[in-house]
Amino acid sequence: MNTATEKPLVLITAGPTREAIDPVRYISNHSSGKMGYAIATAFLEAGYPVVLVSGPVNLTLTNPNLTTINVNSADEMFAACKAYFASAKIAVFAAAVADYKPAEIYINKMKKSASEFDLKMVKNVDIAYEFGQVKTNDQVAVGFALETNDEEQNALKKLYKKNFDLIVLNSTQDSGATFGFDTNKITIINKDFVFRALPLKSKAELGRDIAQAAIKLVKTNTDKTINQTQLT
Amino acid sequence: MNTATEKPLVLITAGPTREAIDPVRYISNHSSGKMGYAIATAFLEAGYPVVLVSGPVNLTLTNPNLTTINVNSADEMFAACKAYFASAKIAVFAAAVADYKPAEIYINKMKKSASEFDLKMVKNVDIAYEFGQVKTNDQVAVGFALETNDEEQNALKKLYKKNFDLIVLNSTQDSGATFGFDTNKITIINKDFVFRALPLKSKAELGRDIAQAAIKLVKTNTDKTINQTQLT
């Protein structure tokens, strides 16, 4: 009864990344992974096989059609995604990947002596951007924007720059939304800059909304391909 | 049946701290809080009232004799401890407090533009040191050392500098020990620099060993006080 074999592979990243400073310290962020896991659940319910590349979270998901790869750093996440991206029809970049990482990882725990110091930070790999560069026309990429200011403008810039087909805008301004909460308030924006603002809902419901929006685009792509085939 | 009212208060810190960089990013460490919570459990089992000041962990402990105060940053942990330290006879500083915090917390999420930048870090409050300065003779303080190199020498320096009565040395060199594991391998060192190396045990058992070592010192202190009273 493996209906999933007929459906295309979905690659999803979720959770935060942890960027090591030394063997005990790291830089991370407040992502709980709930939104990414909810999207994975929605695709699994719809019969899609899913590869979930997850940063450190307190969530577990088991399903015969699910492969979970646990990672810590952005570099590890990127490496894990590379192995699956080409086979995936839909990629959802829901992880809150650290933008920067310490330039150097100290092998021994740093001793504290100076009253202050500068932690040199260098830009991390931009996973969604990298895959946006190699994405083919029959692949659908969904990204996320979490903005504290100039929300819509920043989200549109990100959609364009990273070659997303859809971008999900989270606002930190809404109460009951984003990090740690079980509910969220999002706006789904497509490549035609059409905004679809959804009411405050559970992350489970929003996971279904996002999955369905991506599935619809894959179907449209497929239809286009068929039409072109008929034309030639 | 509140036997705890006859026993003195125990103040315990546990878990990591989180030092905010901006509304979404933070610096933390791999402390799971398991050791601190195990020590709290041991004191509660022995009938002591406990105030547990805990950084963000995935553990819960409930007991009628327990007050738990949840904090994020070192500054918050220090403030919470201040309210209880004077009333406590035993203080166990088991938290992995961040040594440094970002000099500035950005109110809005930082935008990533520069390819690298320096994150200015300033020294955090040294909670155990601060209380070591005001500790009275009838208070017992227990500290922890997690060292990746020159373990014993660094532990002794810390015992002396922070005015601990006991220091628990964790080694990151032992497998099955420290962060995240349910077992640990520790050495308890007292003010006479007597080393008591314990075999690999569950954190629950080690919690009892550490609690009993501290309780023994409180009793010795009490005996001394009685002897001095008899002498005068």
C-alpha cells in the first residue's frame, strides 16, 4: 500500500542550527522546528515521501515514508540536503539556519581571562540560495521569512533573490505566533507577488496549507510540461 | 508531614544560560541540566527544601518542597539566586553559566549584509564567585569544573578563587560522561585538596553522592559552632 512511491520526493529542512564556538559553547536561535515538522506531517499525510533534515529540536516524527537526518551546523545541513535535492520535486526550507558562524572553532574550551573580546563571525552557507541557483523548472522551492521590520518588502526581496516559488512570511509582531508557539500567523506570497494572508491557526493546519500550495505548483508545472509536449 | 521545614534550604542552579544576540539568536552551551536536577532530586529525597534556579532545559521536577525559577540569561539567574542565597545553608552552582554575553542586544533582528563581522562579547557576571565573596562560615558552596585541559590544576584554582567548599570535576575526556548523557564520571575535591574519584555512575547516583558530601560539611560546620559555643 505504498502510495508514496508514485508521488515525488519532498525535501524539508527544519529547526535551528547550532554553530560551535568551542566544544561546549554554540550560537543558535529560538526555532522550535514545529512549523517544519508540521509541513513534513502534512506531506506524509498526503502520501508524499519526505526527507527531513532537522537541526536539534525536541520533536520526533516517525512514518514509513519519512527519512530524518539529524544535523547540528549549517554546513552539515547543506551537506545532507545536497544528497537529496536533485531527486526532490519540492524543497521546503523551513529551518532557521544561522546566518553567521564563528570563524574559528576552538578545540579546547576557551579560558575566560579578558574582560571582553571580539568573536569573529563569518557568513554561513546560504542553503536556500545555493539550491535556488541550481533549481530546475520542474522543482518547487518554498522559503520562509521571519522579519522584525519592513516585513513585506524584505520577504519579496528574499523570494526573488533565492529563486523561491513561494515564500511564507512569519511576523514576530503577532502574539501567539512563531517561535515555540503551537499557532502561527503567516502570509503565503507567490512569484506573482500575490499575498495570501491566513488567519491565526495551529501549525498543523498551516502545515497543510503550505503543503497544498506547493503541491498545486508542482501540478501546474507538470501540466505545463504536458502542454509543451503536446505542442511539439 | 513537612519534615523539610526542619532542614535548611538548599539553593541549586542548573542547566545552561542563553545570552541574547537579538530577538531570535542567542549564545548557549550543551548543558542538559541533568546533573543539577539529579542533585535537586537527591536533596528533596533527603527531606531538604530546594530552590532550583534553572536555565532552559527539557526537564521537569515537581515536589512540594521544591521552588523552581526558570531563567534565560546569567543576569536573570544571578537576580533569582540573590533572592535566596542568604537564607540557604547549601548552594550548589551546577549551571553552565555563559562566561561572556554579547555587549549589545539588537532590538531588531540583525540583517545579514557583511561577509564577516565581530560580535563584541563582554564578561558575564560570575555568579559563583559573587556569592563566594559574601558566603558566611556556616554556608557550604559546591561548584563544578568542566575542563578540557589541565583538569585538576584548573579545578583547584577555581575551588580557591570562588571560595567553594567542594568542587566537582567533570572531565570531557571520559566517554559516557558529561553533556547530555545520563551517566557521568566525576571527582569531588574538598578544601584540603583531597580528591575523591568516583567511578562512572548514573547522574541520579552521583546526585546523591554530591548532596551527601555537602550535607556532611553542613553538619561539620554545625558541630564546630556547637563546640565553639561550649568553649565560650
